[in-house]
Amino acid sequence: MSFTDLTNELMDSVEQPGLAEIERRMRRRRRRRAVRAGLASAAAVLAVVGGVAVLRPGPAPAPEPAAPPADGTVHWASTGDADHLYAMVQSCANCPAELLGSDDGGDSWTVRASSVGTALVVRGPETLSVTIGVNITMISVDGGRTWQKVTADPAPVAAVPDGGWLQCADFLALEGPVAPSGETCMPTVIDPAARTARPLASPPERFAARALVRMPAAAGWWLLGSRDGAAAVAVSQDRGAHWVVTRPFGAEPGGAPMSVTRESVDGRRAVLTVNWEYAGSRMTSRQFTTDGGVLWSAERADSIAPVDLPPQAVAGPDGRYTVTAGDSMRVTSDGVGYEEYRPRV
């Protein structure tokens, strides 16, 4: 089934919630907007990226995006691997954006779907997912050509299956900086083969998860949140069956934590930044790890100094990042060398 046909069918079948439920959701979204507005003021200090920043000595600037052309504007792009590339492209000012895909490393492109939106996530070479609203997830296992709806299964699952992934039951908490307060993220296992969403049998104990960190597959699964009111990190290297929870910053240095950001590419070397607000002033603390989040230190090693990437950088499952630049997409695996592609049908 095409993306558009499936979307129309799903929207026709959605039951309108009652007024009380709508008002509750609006209050929740207003609280989120207020939190995000506060986080925006700390962006210059935290060097926040939309996905996860590459760690490498000697920061190097990313290429400046070119001015958007009259047509062929690339709104979003990502990679599944070196051969499978994806981009949302608008061919004219009044045309809908289309999902283009390449299976030959960018040499040729075909239209896969229309009006998918930039909430799309590339999960593997030919596996993609997109969330509509807060409770409908659709997946494609053929590079975006056909789509299926994920159905909820209440039976817990011990670990993430091959080709699957974790995501939050509250989809609005998936990406970006996270405040260790407010609503929790329920780790949910998505199995694209069975097209099911199931609760994780053994989530980290005494841990209030707030966001899931997207990493390359080999880096394991990382959750950000809090334990006993302090910023904490939970890491699993066995597909979510077991977790190690640490509190890099120990006791709160004062006041309430405003935001936590993370920077990692390999799941071993990582930087965690927390921004605190106390008595009208802000404090920033950074902790570093080289063993996958088990031990943390305030001493930065040159080998894990983060490379600056622009806010529109998108992390792919293969550890590469894409930056949209007018009518082209630029791909890097180290933040230094970039390869340019022009997605055109």
C-alpha cells in the first residue's frame, strides 16, 4: 500500500477524542513548548545538534548551506548505508515534497512517496519509519515504496530483534535536548518484520527515562533521564535485555536541571552536558566517558573533543551524517570530509 493511501485510511479510522482529552493534550503540549523555549536560549552554550554529534579531535566547520534554488530544494536527507540514500525534495514552490531514494550510492534516484514529512527516520538500508500524531507509526521495509501500520502488542519482549529498534511510547519525546522532569518515555520495541510495538520486558530499574538517544547500531541503546532526581544515563549493550544506569553529575549542583544533551558516535566515547538554572543564573557541567557510560570524568580527553555539526545534521544508522544544502545533500562520517549528492529524478 502506498504511503498516501495508508495515511488516508488511517485518518478515516481514527476516533476523535473527547473534549476533556483534547484539553489535556493541549495543556501537555503548551508545557512542552515552554520547556523547549527555555532550551533554545541554552543552544549556543550546549552546541546542540538535531541528532548525535561526531566525536573526533580537532573540530572542523561544516560546509555552509547554499541558498535554496528555485526548484529541487532538499528539505531533509539521511543515509541507510553507503548505497541507500534518502531525501525529501520539493521540485517547485507549489509542489508537495516527495521522498526520493537511491539504491546505488546516489547515481540514480526514484520517487518513493509523497507528503511523508521530515519526521521520517531511516532505521536501516531499506527500513524507514514515520510517526503521525502521537500514536500511529508506519514502517517501510522496501525503501519507502510501500508502507504498513505498526500495531500494539501488550506482550513484553526481552530484547530488540534483528532489524528492530527502540522508540518512546510518547513519540514527541524522541529527539533533542531533554529536561529530566515531566512525562516519561516508555521504551517500546518495534519489530518491522512482525509490524508490532511491544513493551520492553526489563527497562532500567528506578530510572525515569525522558529521551532515547539515536546511535549507530553497534553503539547499543542509550536512554537519558533521571534517578532519584538527578540526571542519569542508562546504557544497554545487549539489545535492551540489561541496563547500566549511572549518574554522571552526582547530586544536583543547585536548582533544577534545565536540559541535558549528549554527543557520541561509537557508544564508547561520549560527552554529556547538563545545564542548570539556580537563583536566576545558569550553570553548565560536562562529563566525559570512554567506556560506554560506566565511568564518567569532568576531565576532557583530546580524543573525545566533539566536532561541530550544524543543527540540520541528521544521523543515519550507519554512523554517517547528512546536511541539506539548497538543492544538494552533503554526507560526512567524520565532520571533516564531505561528499555531495544532488537528489534528482
